[in-house]
Amino acid sequence: MQTKTMISLAGTLAMLSVAAPAHAYLDPATGSIILQAVIGAIAGATLFLRTSLYKVKSFFVRGDKAGADQE
């Protein structure tokens, strides 16, 4: 497994070292798509962390809330 990782890393580095510069044009829509992806990633991460936090909280909180009122 370690050998495959090293071969993949060496191949990736070799390809990046011989890459020619790409004189590409980025139109305004590209910036909009990138901005939309960043906002979506932030919203997704927030939802994931919030859901995870509720699961952790529910693990530590007692489930019987009605019993607390009787004491």
C-alpha cells in the first residue's frame, strides 16, 4: 500500500513539474460559480456541524424531561 502511494505521489509531482502554463480566460461567470461553491460549502459545513452538535448534546442530556418537573 505504501508503495502505491509513493508511486502516485511521484507521478503527480512529475506531471506538475512539466506542465506548461495555461493562458486561460476566466469570464465573470466563473467567479460567480466559485463564489456559489464557497457559499454552499460553508452552508453545508455549518449544517453538518450543527447536526453533529445536537447528536452529541442528546447523548449527554437525560431523556426524561417530565421527571425534572416533579422534583
